[in-house]
Amino acid sequence: MHSRSSCRSVFVLAIVWACCSFACALAVGETPEEAWQLATKSLMNESHASFDQILKDSKDRQARFGYAATLINVQPKTADNLEEAIQVFQRLIEEEPNDDIALSSRYLMGRVEQVHRLDPDLPAAAAIYRQLLHEHPEHPLAQRALSK
């Protein structure tokens, strides 16, 4: 026989679970700006899911960049995710090699090689950073790459 206390506990847990589920469902942005906002709160899986959803309707450069940038931080981290992100970054660079999205893509490719891989490839990271610095020495990301 169950006591009133245990029934009440089960009821409270059910309500808490429902509220958490509802809150998680709300944590999907419908615009790139909302998806970036989730990323600034370190909600990378939710941010990535938002960019993925946005890309079903649009192939916007910012959304593709956001998709790749958040993919490198999605948990659990996998080699396949890192490779997919690198491929997206490379396509963005090929399309418009000198815009901020391309420069940010190149910088994040260096970060993938430097810190995101299970076995970092420091020479590859250094080569990517050198290229960024050589091609765009005054850009803030090139300056940041100097310290890497």
C-alpha cells in the first residue's frame, strides 16, 4: 500500500519532468540569432540543433557557419563531427575566401587541429594559423592566431 507521501512525490516528479521537457523543447532557436544566443549560453547541442533545423529551409552562410562552429562542441564529441565541421568550413572558405565567415572558418579549423581532436595536430594548426596571418595580417582573428 502506497502512502500519500509517496504518491505526492511521484506526482511532483512527474510535474518536474514535464516542465524540464517543455523547457528543453523551447531551447531551439528559429533564427540564426536565436541559435547563436543558445551558443552564448553554452547550450551547444541545442544551438546546433537550431542551426540544423534552420538549414532545412535555407542554405544561409551564417547558418552553415553556425552549424559547423557548434558541431565541434556538440557532446559527445566525435571524430566524424569534427571532420564534417572541417568540410563545411572548407566549403565556406572556397565560396568567399575573404569575408569574415571564411576567416572565422579558417581560425576554427586551426582550433579543431589544436584543441578539439583526441590527438591534436599542432603542425597542422600552426600551418592554418600562419596562412590566416599571412593572408590577413590585420584581422583580429589573425592577431589572435599569433598567440596560438
